[in-house]
Amino acid sequence: MDFPAEDPVPAAEQAEDPITAAEQALVLGEGAAVQPVPGISILGILRMVLTLAVVAVAIYGLVFIFKRAARPSIAQDPFLKILSTTMLAANRSAHVIALGSRAWLVGSSESGVSLISEIEDKDIIDAMLLEDSRKSAATPKGRFQDFKTLLRRFGVPTETGTPGPENIRSRRERLRGL
């Protein structure tokens, strides 16, 4: 199938077209050369790797936060308590567990839990039970802590106790002075 040949545009019509005339008038200098588009550089690769690392850390952080928030809360048994825990190595720890007025030192690892010894010193057991009750009274019962507890955790001093009438009057006077 033969197509008819296109008629070339006469030179007189080309000159009359303003766009064609402007294109023909455009002259590149003799020293002008087309600059090549820069290819892949070491800086570009470094920036890409750094961006990927930031994204990977952000994803890991989100997964860590979601796992921590999804943990089931441990039901508190008033009789069986873990009084103290210390990490010995990765996945290995020692716990002091109390049941009533008796306590045991146990070790836990990936392979299981084993009894190390029974604690027979009544004064140490009482001191640990007192500290445990003090800690449980200081921490809120819900999953999320209030802002004051978070500040205390980071070492920021917070007021304890409720403000009385004298305290409120002194604050009002101090604010009026501002």
C-alpha cells in the first residue's frame, strides 16, 4: 500500500510562519555544546542509601511501638508476686518470686525456669513486699500513664499532694504581680 508523498512546504511559506522563523534565527555559538545530563554520582547513591536507612529505621520504630502497645496487660495476682527482676545476660534473668510470706530466687532462660534457692530471711522478704506495694501504689492501673508519672520517670520533679487554700492564694498573688 503506497501512501501519497507529502508535499514539502515551500520555503516562502516556512519564512512566513513566526515559529519556524524564530527557530531558524536561533544560532548556537561555535563553542556552544549541549551539556550532558549528569548521571549517577557517588553523592546521589549516598543520599539514596541514607534515605532508605531513615525509612527502614522509621518502619522498625513503628513496628516496635505497635508490638509494645499490643502486649496484653499482666493480671495482678494479690498472692503471687514478682518482687524483683534483674537481667543477667541476653534472654537470661533472675527473679525473686513471693507467695504469701515465702520467697524464692529463680533463674529464667530460653530453656526454662529453674529454682536457685529459697529466701528465708524474713526482713528481706518484708522489705521487698513493702517496696512492691509502694511501686504498685505509685503506678497507675491503666495501660497508659498520666503526664505527671511520665515526668517523674524522666527525673523531672513534680508536686506531690493537693494544693490547699493557702497555696492557691499565694499563686493568685504571684500571678497578679505579673
